[in-house]
Amino acid sequence: MKNKKTLLKTTLSIALAGSIHIAHAFDLTGTSDILSFDPGGAASSYGAVTIGSYYGMDVNSDGVVSSRERIPISPGPSGGITLGVLQPALGSHSGCPDGTESPGPDMPWCFFGNTGMHQVTGTPVVANADGTFDFSGWGVTWNGITNIPLGSSPDSDSGLARVSCANTPCSPGDVRNLDYNAVVPSDDPSGFGGVRYALHLANISQFQVTSIGRINFNVSGGNIQECNSTGGNMVSIQPDYTIPEGDALAGISWSVDNAVVSQSETLQQFMGLGSHRIEVSIITTNGLTGAAATDVLIEDTTAPEVIAAFIDKRRRVEVASVSNRAVVNIQAEAVDICDSNPVVSAVVGAPVENGDLVRANKRRGAVILNTSSLSLSATASDASDNTGSASAVLNITN
Ligand SMILES: [Ca+2]
Ligand SMILES: [Ca+2]
């Protein structure tokens, strides 16, 4: 018996030596890819467990693994589940644990008076890219039965373990727990065929979640857009991202030019002329986080619309020709889509000859000049230095 145990331990160490690093959406900190967990909180081998890690069997077949159906577990000699390698447990037997066992992911426990241990055979536990863990190789050795496979269930997430935050809402530093459900195969020799099984690993502390992946932006009007109202544009930005199945959006925060402006899923923000840095950060219920940034440029490339006209002072209509001694008003104004107050300048000119006489009367707003026509030229510029112009001619008849 002594020799057999030594041989089995040797086999186990070879399997562990083949450890491969699995890089996925989840990063593991520390020196090894071991999924550690807190030990269960009840001392009795079969009793109520309310804290820590446990497994449970729905032995009364009411569809629920109640607290009274839970058995606390604690990490095995390797510190927990070693990712990427098989982790067989050897030496299960009748009667409760006696120290002769070679444990795998967890220490031996006593279930219905007999010793059992969890193990990973056939397929190693690995972290999937979508944030789940592959538990299809999960199982138990109990009461001398080599393996009771617990790698599947009739549920849609058969063979998949899920990670969730201990608290709601989740924060990036929150404690993570792992939950896994399976059903004992109906033809299992243990006598527990068809019984539901649940695993809860509390505080998988070496385990850190990372990004939900790439976030894209749908910017109304595009990342470079023409100013379409006074001072800037109202911009709507919809983030485009993917959250793993079984997870949900828990929080979102938008900042524009380093100031937090919104916690709505869609950003609605007025942005003035110029370039703006838009940043979004997202956290899911399970604690996955994501962040991304984009730039939006609001520019004004449109010149002001300029109106230049001679207006008959009495009739208030634009005129192109007036008789001698008529009085007209100068109209020289501009409107701009983006700039509410474009700068306008205008000049009036007239064809003259050498020796012509000009009599000015500034106080009365009058110039007496012998000419047959006047020309008005107006220019306007907006805040972005776009310039528009217009002109008008007034003919003077006798
Ligand atoms: Ca039950
Ligand atoms: Ca403009």
C-alpha cells in the first residue's frame, strides 16, 4: 500500500510538470496559473454551509441545492485548481478521510460516511476567451469509484463555470466567486445518478478580470463634422461593445475633455468648435471593464452669408436705380450658421474724375458728389476666419 501511494504521487507530479500557460481574457496574477479559493465555512462534514467554498448535491431532489445540502471544501496541496493541466485525485475509500489520499484541486471530504475528492480528468480546466471556465473535465472520486464525471448538465451552459462579483454593483477590485452546475450521469455506480450538483468557489483571489474587449463608437455626424448651430453641435455617441453571455452592463461613464459628463449608455453632449477628447469606461455585473477614447472635431468651414444692398429710405425696399436727390440706406450685414456675430466691413465707392468736388456733411450723414453710380462692397468674417462678400450697385439718374 505504501509503495502504491508513492507511485501515484509520482504520476501526479509529472502531470503538474506539464503546466502550460493559458492566456485569455482573464489574467492571472502571481507565479502560477492556480485558481485558489477560500475554504468553506462549516466544520462539520455534512451540515449548513453559509460562507466560503462548497459543493452541494440536491439529495432530496427538490431542484435546489440548499445550504443543508452543501459540503465545505478547501484547496488541495497545489493551492486550488491548476489551469491547463489534468489534476487527478487518488485514493478515495470507504470511511472518512484518514490521510492516505492523494488530493487534487481540493482536500478530501466525507460524504455519506465515505471519502471523496474533486479532480480534473480528460480535459483540463481552462479559462475561455468569453470569461467562462471549461469544467468539462470536472469530476469526483468517491468511495473507491475512480471517477464520477461532473462535466455536463442538461443546461445550456453545460460544462461551463461562470465568475461573478460578490457584490452588486460590481467594482474592479471586488471579490470574485465561481459557480458551476452539473448533473451526475444517470447510470453512475455511486447511486447518485441524476442528482444535481453545484460548486461554489469563494474569493478566487488570484483571479483578475480584464477588458470586455474593443469598444467602438457610433458618432452622430461623424468624428469630423461641420458646425450646424451657434457655437457648436449637439453630438450623440453610441458605444458599440460586446458583453459575454450571462453578463450585463453595470455601469458606464463618459468624459469629454477630461470632465465626467454622463452616466447614460448614450452620450448626448453639446460640443463647441474645436477638437474634443471623448472617453468612455464600462463595467459589467461580473466586473469586466472596458475603456476607449475617440476624438470629435467640430469645425466651421462655411463662410458667412453677406447681404449688400441699397435700400430706399422711404419705401424700405432694395433699389438698383434712383433719381437725383434720393436718400438710400446702406444694408451691409451677415449671418453665419456657427458664429452669431460675424465681423462685417463695407465700403461705398463711386466713379469720379479729376477735379470733381465732394462735399461731406458728417453730422447729417450726407455726401454730395457728382457721380452716376455708387457701388457697395461688404465683407464678413466668422470666428474661424471664413470670409464672405457681397456687392451692390446703385445707378443715379437725373
Ligand atoms: Ca435540495
Ligand atoms: Ca461659418
